[in-house]
Amino acid sequence: MNKSNLLISIDKMILAYWRRITIILLLIIVFLSLYPLPQLPQIGEGADKVYHFIAYLFVALPIGYVYPKRFFVYLLFMVSLSGIIELIQPYVNRHGEWLDFLANTLGVFLGFAIGKLSSLFIESRIRV
């Protein structure tokens, strides 16, 4: 399989399954964010912000790639869900932090932008 065929396959898969991909990723994030832990893991200062950023970047990528009509509703939902999760976390033996919320929000917007730029690149290369 050459690069062009691989890009076409990935393009078709994302266009066909973007909602499912987004929902599955959101469910994973919600589960991992709200699952009660007996003890919080010890990680380096600020390392969890990187994890938050990456998780929300990947969940927003398909939406940027497909660019649905009301994409802003999806983005607003993700940012709102992120904030709600941070508010709930202290009740499930976690720490809710505003800096986590900021990392999540930045991840959503950068993921959307990268998805959109990727789509434009693919469109200029392979889509007819």
C-alpha cells in the first residue's frame, strides 16, 4: 500500500466514523477522569497538564477534520464537559484544578485547528 492509498483509507475512515471516534474518546476521558482512586498517583509537577492537553487535543481532531456545520456546538460541549469534570473530581477522590481546565480547553482548540489543517492538506492532495 503506497502513501496515497493509505491517506485515502484514513480520510475515508475519519469521514465515516468521526462521531463514533469522538464519542469513544470522550467516554474514555470521562471514565479515566472520574474513576475513584484509592490514592492519587504521584506524577511530576505539571505533567498531568500535558496529559490533559493531549487527551483533549485528540478528542477534538476528528471534529476539526470533518468540520461539521455546527462545529462550535461540539467544541463548546467539550469545553463545558471538561469544566464539569473538574468540578466533580473532588467528590471522587481526585483534584479538580483550573489549570487542568485550561490545558483541556487549549487542547480542544489546538486539536480542532490541527484537524482542520490536516483536512485541508488531504483535500489538496487526494480528495476530488
